[in-house]
Amino acid sequence: MGGAQSALAPTYFSEPESGAPSLAPADEGRFRQLVSANLDFIWRCLRRMGIPSSDVDDAVQQVFLVAASKLASITVGSERAFLFSTASRIAANSRRSVHRRDEAHQQMMQSQRAHDPSQEELADQLRARALMDNVLAEMPGELREVFVLFELEELSVSEVSDLLSIPLGTVGSRLRRAREDFHERVKRIKATNQHRGLR
């Protein structure tokens, strides 16, 4: 995320501006620690769940506002699981907006041009990113969650199990199905593109 934590974190603590509920001094300390420990993780998860880069910061703020409002009910030690579950719901709602995907691709194009890559490099990067976004967005939610956490976030099976509150065997089963689903979708998209004369 590169510096996003230092840039975004104050937003979550400015109560009147962000609309965050008032927190007792002890809760404020816990909340600050919660944000500091999980901000980058939640940002990456939301981005990989199909939220365009231009909208991720707003979605991250929503996640932590929900956490602030329900802080007293979050069991100590299960903060990350609560945040991930909240992020999953927010991502699912966001994906219903078709326009946001176009905004994401425009944002990527502008960002890549700023680094002045060659036209071929730019095209390859955009195709790869668009393919990943499309495949992840189309995967069933329970498979996408396990795939993102294990394959992209590189968490262990036991960590995924703890985070999603599901048995180890269920993680393994979902991960196997998620990999199969992911590769099948990639193959279908590539075959379709080749049929249309695209790379």
C-alpha cells in the first residue's frame, strides 16, 4: 500500500469529520492499535475483492467506522476476523456497481502512463490486471475469500481457518475448489479472447 497507512490513519481518528462514534480513552487506544495493525491488510483485501483503486480508501474507512461503532462487542483476539468479514460485505455491495470497474481501469491506465512504460508493457499489465480483477469478481464469495487470503495474502491454512472461523479441512477443500475455479475461469477467458482475435 506504500504509505497509505500514515496518510489514511488520521481520518479514522478525526471523530467529527469522519462520523466515527465517540470512543472512551481506553477504547480509543484499542481502536488506534486495531487500525495500525490491520489497515494495510484490509486495504489489500478490498482491492483484491474487486473494489477499484479509486474507491478503496472510502471502503477501508467504512470498515473501520463499523469496527469503531461495534468495538465493545468485538472479542479481543478476533479483531482481524471481524474486519475481514466486514470488508467482505462491503466489497460485495461495491461490486454491484458496474461503473466502478471502468473507473478502476482508467485509474490504472493513468498510473501506468505516469511511469512511462512501453505501449506493449502497458497493454500486458492492463490485460493481466483486468484478467485478475474479472476472475476474482466472478468467483463465488466463499472460494474467493480463501483464495485471496492463501494465494495472494500468503496466510497459512491455520491462519485462514482462524480468520474465517472455519475448520482446517474446510479451508483445504475450499482452497482446492478455489484453485480449480480460478484456473477454469482464466482458461475460459483466454479462450474467448483468442476466439475474438485478442492476445
